[in-house]
Amino acid sequence: MLYHFIAPLSEYVSFLRLFQYITFRSMYAAITALVLVLLLGNMAIKRLRALKFKEEIYALGPQTHKTKAGTPTMGGVVILGAVLVSILFWGNFKNHYLVILICAMILLGILGFIDDYMKSVLKRKNGMPAKMKFTLQIIIAVVVSVLIYFFPSSEQYSTKLFVPFFNRPVADLALFWIVFSTFVIVASTNAVNLTDGLDGLAIGSIMIAAVSIAIMTYLTGNIKIANYLRIPYVPAGAELTVFVSAIIGAAIGFLWFNSNPASVFMGDTGSLALGGVIGIIAVMIKKEIFLFIVGGVWVMETISVIIQVMYFKFTRKRIFKMAPLHHHFELEGWPEQKVVVRMWILGIIFMILGLSSLKIL
């Protein structure tokens, strides 16, 4: 909201013209979110502990995880709160994509909060019933997809499917685009949620993927750069850079408290909301398959679970010692920190691979 008060004054105070630049507002959105998380982190952890919002360790797995029982969870409220406050300062709310993103993040955050509350306070092992949680995710994703479909930023590319390394659409999905978009959003939401199993793993991978997404939102929202790189020009995409930058700043701040040994977990409150909005942004800027590449760590984790479940269903045997994949490596004897850092390295490699797709064909 601050942007809307400052922007009109730029005619009279030349310094305030900086607020017109996406790069300036993105940078300070990141700084604002970072500072907020660092300042409020310890206070929030104490409050979560007082409210008995603590992690319950039910699953069989590495014995070291038992020591994490009682660690405050629902730390995602700090991340989401910092992002929202930062956007209130630096966001342009005339951009309808930004408004959609904020609403979706809040709804997914509430969904995750309810799930966390059931697990930590009501002591329900599985939290919200899986079918109910999945159904609500689909409803949110469908509503978002329908809004983007009927109010696109770019009529020319609204239902087109783009594949990295190719500079022209490979298909026009027409009405089926809503189904495809819903799948991408729900898949991203749950993939990040599955990755959230080790200290710093999920938030670190989110930070890495968000950097690549921020680069793409800026490029797709700049008509000159988009035309030069032969990527779809999405006018509303540039403003999303401010939103993604706020996520990056909040993620860096949260990693301060979530690094091993973690003082707080973000829980489903954070993982569902952040995974969901990253999927939504990818859909908005026509980078759905690009997300599949830069989110390679999440894809690996998700596929490991699918393979494990399907293989066990038909053979009653397991391929991995435990799924998701990060637990398998732990049971192989890798220290938790090594698993996390190596996953981050893979995330950086996937990010470089995704960005390398620009201006090739």
C-alpha cells in the first residue's frame, strides 16, 4: 500500500521516482521480509512454544529425528507474515496477479495451519484427513486457474504451453489449460510439502528455486528483454518479481532459525503456502515446465514416494529404505547436514540448467 501513497508524490520529489522501478522495490521487498523474520523470529518461537505448537515425531526412521520432538512448528506464519507485510509496503495492488497470489497464499496458509494444529495440538497423527486436504487444495487451485484463464495478463499466450529450450509454444491447451494449471499448482504444493523433512532442506530449496523464478518474472515482464530472448511477454509478470523477492528474503531469514539443529519448523503452514504460490507464479508467467526443471529436488522427492508406494503395493517390497528420498540417504548413513547441503547443490544445478534454456532455440 505504501507504493500507492508514494507513487503520486514522485512528480514533486525526484527521489521518490525510484518506487517506479521493479528492481528497487524488489530489492527492498527482500530486505524488508528478511529483517522482519530476523527481528520477530525468536519472539515467534517463544510464542509457538508457549502455545504448545510443537512437532510430534511419529514416523519410523532415523533415530536422530526423535530428538526433534517438541521443536516448535507452524513457523510458516512468520514467513507468510513477513511476505505479506513486505508486499503491503512495496507491492502495486493494481496488478491483479499480485492480488490473486496474496489471496491464494493466505488460503493455503490457513489450510496448512489447520493441518499443523491437528497434528501438534489435537495430537492427530495424520492431521487433516488426506482426502479433505487434497480436495481443498484442488478447489483453491481451480479457482486460481479459472481467474487466470478469464483475466489473463496476455491474451496472446493465455492457454499456450511453452517448453524450455524452444522459443515458440508447442501446443494450445484451450479450455484444458485449467486442468493443466490446477495440476501444476497442486503438484507444486505437495512436492514442497514432501521435501520438508530435514532441517533447512525445504526452505533452502525454496530459496534457490525462487531466485530462478524471480529472474524469469522480471524477464517475462519486460517487453524488450522478452522479445530479445523469444519468451512469452506477460505484462503483469514484472510485478511478481517483488512478491518472489519477498519470499527470498523471508526464506533467508527463516533459514537462520531452521538450519540444523532447527529452532523451529515451518510446518505445513509454510510448505503448502510457499509451494502453492511458486506453482501459481510459474503458471502465470507460462513457465510450468521450467518449474519442473528448477524444482528438480522436489520432483525427485515426489517421484521417490510414488515409486515406493507403487512398488510396495505390487511386490510388498521397498526400493528405498524410506521415502521421501532424503530419508533414504539418512538411513544409508549420511549425516543430515550432508544430505541437506547436497540437495541444495542439486537445486543450484537444476536452477542453472533451467536458466540455460534461455535464447537457445
